[in-house]
Amino acid sequence: PTGTMGSSIGIEKYRHIKPSGAFHNVSDGKGNEPSKLVLQPVFERLSSSNEGKDDVKETANEEHNGNGENQNAKESDNDEESEEEESNDHGGEKEAAGEVEVQLPSVLLIGAQKCGTTAMADWLFNGGFRGANVFEGEPDWYNKEPHFFDKDSRFNQGLEFYAKRFQNDTPNDDSSTSIDATPGTLPFAQRVRDTYSSAGGNQVNTVKLMVILRDPVDRELSLYNHLAFLARESLDPSLISWARQVIRPNGTIMSPDEFIYNVTMPALTASNPKVFRFTLYAIHLKKWFDLFSRHQILVLSYAELRTNPQKLQERVQKFLGQTIPGNLPRSNTSDSQHKAHVLSDEARQRVESFVHPHNERLYQLLKSHPGPLMEQRPFPRFSSVSKMIPNNEEAIKDAAKKEEGVG
């Protein structure tokens, strides 16, 4: 399994997709203006194929939409109630072990989106871990990320639906080495807890959880590049629909700065409690820490993945308790002429100013909730933020208060 497509897949993973020829790119020769394209074929391709399917309608891979809302993480009403009513009883406490009723993956790579989950998953797959079974009508990249917890249409089909994706029909093959690497799982700690508790066999206390965190500004720029690429090249209806958020009403692709002002910032500042903001990591990790033992969760740095991948691999192997051969592959190595490498100083500062107190909240959370011994301590500060924004205690307190009311 290679996990060739998905919400966190690097642009180079799409080499097998042939350009549709539906768009007419126009370059200004300066590299600063967005390419112009004919938009109508996007919607023609969407409506002429799988428009009626839940995967397309729900567009589970969406991060933001044009109104700044996160479509991917809008939970059902029942799930929202369970989040609000979660008790303190299972905040890391052990549940009685019992006979395994339904075997689920032993490792979850829960995110975050655009933080290197594809490179990590490819290394694990090549090292012997198994991905999900892909059924008829599902895209190939569901092998890496089956999108159970973050898609209502799939989650509502229940435990057996999920377990079936990891059922192993190969004799003498250890099914305990399966992994779900859906990066959109990050906001859904309660769903994971409930599912693993229902599966039996003490799996809720043994599942290994890993998350990779990246500088928020760099993550948003990477997301922009990914969406812009899909808008130009993809033939997959669900991915085309996800990419609509970078397309202007006149059918051209937004510039990176426009994406920050029109998509990123409205999403980050949204007051709707059903809008899960992936970049505000502390909001989500606090829930995982409350619901699972901290030593079941390995928090990794994208900066280390890029600068010292061997050390990161060492941490992962110690955490999983096994030797995994091979090296982490490079992701996002495309040198496409359309790929944006920087934001304007103003756009970058806009995001950094907002996320700084939330990042401080993250550092404090990780310090007060130490993880397994192999985890990096202290967690490295996101460099672009720490260099430009002073440590403002009042801003940190204000961010903490706001987080109390955010799902």
C-alpha cells in the first residue's frame, strides 16, 4: 500500500494523475499572479460522475470552505452532545480487559493535515504495517486514510463497517500491525474513544496514537498549494469539490495571500463551536489527553521530520516497540511552476499574530502533560512565531478562555 492520494498527500503523489485538459493556464511570467483557468469543467466533471455519493456531497477532506467553516469536522448532533457530556471517568483510566470482540487497527496516525502524515505512513507501510482494505466505489487512497471518524456518512455505519476495512484474510499474518493514517482524525478524540471502547479486548487502552505538528503558517501555505494543485489537475470529484475554496467566482485561482485573508483567517476566527480549526492544536490535543493515557500518545515535530528524520524514526520505533526498516520518504518535492513558497510579510504576520497565544497554550499543555519517554522535550517552538511575536501572557490567558467554548 502506498497511500497515493488524500488530504495530506504531497503534490508529487499525484504524478499518476493525467491533467484533464479542462483548464487553460495563463502565466504572467512573473510568478506572482494566479493562473487563470476555465472553471466550468470542474463542475461539469463533478456533476457528471459521483455527485450523488456521500463521499462527494460531504467532501470529508475539506479543511475550510469559502465562508471560513471547516466542513470536514462538522460533527453530528449526537456526537456533539457526547463531546459536551463526556465525563471525567475515562480521562486516561484503564478499562477492564476482555475478550477481543472486533479487531481494530493498533496504530492511529491522527494528523495533523499537511504535517507529513503521508511520508510517515509510507515508511510504516513499507516496513510491514497494513493499511485499510479498499472496497468497490472507494478511492484508492482510502488504503492510507479510510476517513471513518471524520466522515458522518461512514462513522454512522458503525463499528463493524470500520473493522471490516481492517479485516485480515491472509493466514498467519498479524492483524495487530494495521494502521489508520487519516489526518482528519485529530478533532475526533471522543469518537475514537467510544469506538475502541465498544470494540472490546482492552484495545482502548493499548491503541497507539501519533500526531505530527507543523508551524501553523507553513501548514496553511502547504494546504493552499495542495488545493490549488487539485483545482488545476485532479479528476477525482470529491477532491475537486474540496479544492473549490481556492477558486474565485470568476474561475481563477486565488493567490496565497488571498487564501490567507479569505479562507484561513475566517476559519481561525470562526465562533461556531462546530468549526474545528486544525491549526489550533492545543484545543484538540487537550481532548486526547483527557480521554487516553498520555503514554499512548506520541507528539512529533514536523521540523524534526524535515531536519533530522533519523531521530524522528528512532522515536517512533521506540514508541511502537519494534524495528521498522527503511527511511522516511520526502514529501511535497514538486517543483511545479505554480507552487507558492512564501507569503507576503503582511499575510504571514496576520496568521502568526493570531496563532501565537494558541501556540503558547500548546507548549504549556505539553509541558504539564508529559508523554512517553522518547518524546521530544521540550517540544520545539514554531520558529517563525517565536522569532517575531513576544511572549504576551495576557494574550495567552485570553486564548485559553476562548478555547473553553470551542469544540
